[in-house]
Amino acid sequence: MKYDLVVVGAGIQGAGVAQAAAAAGYTVLVLEQSSPAAGTSSKSSKLIHGGLRYLETAQFGLVRESLHERALLLKLAPDLVKLKPLHIPVYKDTTRGPLTIRSGLSLYALLSGLDANARFHSLPSSQWDSLEGLRQDDLQAVFRYYEAQTDDAALTRAVLHSAIELGAECEMPSRFVNAYVNSKSCVVEFESEFGFKAVSCRVLVNCAGPWASDVISRIEPGMYLPKVDLVQGSHLLLPPLLQHYFYLEAPQDKRAVFVLPWQGKLMVGTTEKVHYGTPDGAQCSAEEREYLLDVLSHYFPDLTVDPNTVDSFAGLRVLPRNNKTAFSRTREVLFEVDDETSPRVISVMGGKLTTYRHTALMVLDKVKASLPVKERVADTSRIPLSPVSWI
């Protein structure tokens, strides 16, 4: 069997590439080792957001792109992506003062094209008491702005289901074994419940997330292995102790931490810790748990948390390896191709849940020289996305 593209991985990036490729008229096969969004794509902060904190590292293009995609997803997936009001409290000892926060939110709104969903305002002090025990000593201001929340796994399933409806095929569960590349095609070997299989494709798209380096190591002839780190982000799930949504500055290291109601729970996260084991071994450490609980108690000193009611989950992000802290590293997606002029293999590493659709279009653009001319059958910017129970 021959396909235009074989996509390894059915997280949000793989699902997005499959949808974009099928919409462009290409034949597509998706290989997923377990189930859609089984890895990082089900362990995020559940936000479709512009990335307000990325303004500090001058990633303006990423923020603009993210805000555009957020606005689009609010229209395409109203049952999956919903606006929520986030609160940013500013204290005397907060790193970013009221003027800085106001300036950042104003720039955020400007980068959105002054979209109505990017509006914000300062909450009057008379309303601070309504914020469920938020610490008020030395509190200078509280800003309210809006981001969108989603069920990341449900969104991934919806995108993959859309790809299948457009003609993409999916082998799941299936384990990628090897790939052999020549100037004309790739031979991809994998194992499924029906045994060992081999298919041919024009382009192999590696969207395996934390397993991307392992996939690269199984390709012949050998490819350059990019220097990346797996950065663990852990979240806590607590009883529904709060009903408001908060964007907080961790007192320990001034990082951003979200405190968000989520499906009858209170979610607190995330952390940023380099993970050195296998991707399957990612789990919230005692240190991360203490860190997040300390953030919560710092801002809500009257909250009582029963340790027996604390659950957690941890996901892994692929970030470029350098000497900077994880917080300071770029969130731009990383692409690695085997041949710039006639690519047969492209690896997609990192990237954001919010911008999966734009990333997919970038992938197709980078490999178009190796693909035949096909008639487009749909436009992903116009395809509605609805919840699906299974794939």
C-alpha cells in the first residue's frame, strides 16, 4: 500500500497534520501506539490561549498566531473551546507591577487585532472580597482578562475524527518499528494487532512528541538527532475549592502558575523540570507537588487541603536544549527535515495545543516539493469540530 503521508503519533500535532493533509487531498495513514492524545496532548493546562507570558521573551509572532487560532477555535469548536475569565492579582512584591500588567494586556489585545475576546479591565477593590479568600494584604490591583479552556484529549479526538471523515486512515494501536528512506519514497514498518506490516509513502511525518527522538533513531539512513530536552509539566487536581480562575506568579521563582476549575476539580499547574527518564516514566514528584501547594497556600492562606484528596498528572514538552531555564526557552515548534529540497522525513517537535492547525499547514508547506499536486477537498479553517466519544 502506498500513501502520500504516513504520520507517526495521534497527539494534537499528528491529528492536525492528518486533518490538513486529508483536507488538501492527500492520502494519509496515521500510526498511534496506544490511543489519541495518550501522551502530552491529554496532560496540558487545558488552555487555548495566546500565551500572555511569551510577551516577556518577545515571542510576538507566536502570540499573534496563537490569538488568531484561539479566535478561530472558538468559532469552529464552541462545544469544546469556551472563554473563561482569568484574574491576575498584583501585589507590592510582585515582579510585574500594575502598569506592566496593564501594558502587557494592552499589547495582547493589540496583537489579537483588538478582538472582543481580548478585552480586559481592572477589578474595583470593592469586588476583591468576592475572590474566594484571595490574600489581600499588600494587594495593589486585580486584572480580569479572558482565555479559552478545552478538554485537550477531546479536542484531539475531534480533530482526528475530522481527518478520518476526510479520508485519512488510522492504525491504532500500532507500534512504529523502522523506516527506510530513499530518493523516491519511504518504507515504513510497524506492528499492529494484525501483525507486522510495511507500507510505502512519499513523506514520513514524525509527530511522536516525547518519543520523537526514538522514532528518528529508527530511520535509515541515519538522520541528525536534534538536541532537545523533555521538560516535565505537572499539575495537581484538588477538590473544587475555588470557583474563579487565576493566573498567579509563583513566589518561589516568579513563574506563571494557573489555578483553574476543571471538570468538578481544581487544577493547579504547571511546573517546569527537565525529565531524564523514558517518556512513560513521567509523574508528578513530591517536590513539584509541594511547590504547587505552596503557591496555592501563598495566595489563599485560608484554604485547607486534605493531602488524601490530591491527585496529579504530568506531561512532557519537547524544548530546544540550551542553558536557559525552561521558562525562557522558545515555544516555537521545531522542525527537522532530512533534505531541505526534497524532504522525505520531517519531525515536528514541541509546538502548542492552541496552534496545532497552523503548525500542520507549515508541515505541508515544508514537504510540498515531495508531494504530488492534488485537488483540495476542504479548508481546515472552516471545518466545524464536535465532541466524539471514540475513534
